[in-house]
Amino acid sequence: MTLPEIIGLNVKWYRYQNRMTQKEYANKIKFKIAYLSIVESGKVNLTCKNISLLAKSFHIPPELLLNEKTAKLAKGLPIRLGRCKIRDNK
């Protein structure tokens, strides 16, 4: 996996953990839905500023967006949020 793919999958993972659709999350962080979609697909090189923004929006340290183990878990997520059960980490 490339670094943009790892970051994109981790964004998707944390978005799912927060039970947010792409539209809801894009509105929250003031990204266009189309841009968020290419971020999650790993087809864009993000700036440090945007990586920081994404991490802050999830209340996590930026290095968690670089975690390959979590990215691999995110590969198993369905395309749409409503099609999966998200486990609670409580």
C-alpha cells in the first residue's frame, strides 16, 4: 500500500467509527464530497495541513492516520455506512 492509500483507508476507518457518511464528514471538515472520496481512495497526496485537520477532526494524533494495521482493517469496510455493524470501542 502507498502512503496516500494508508491515510485514505484510515480516514475511512475513523469516519466509520464515528458513524458518519461521507457527506456528513465532508460537511464537518469543509471538504467537497468528491475530494473526500478521492482522499479515502488514496488517489491524492495530502498536505501536512490537511493531515493535521483530519486527525484533529477525529481527536486523534496524526500518526494514527499512518497506521498500516488499521488501514488493512478498513479494506474490509463496505462502500456504504449503513451496510455494516460498527463495533463500539467502549
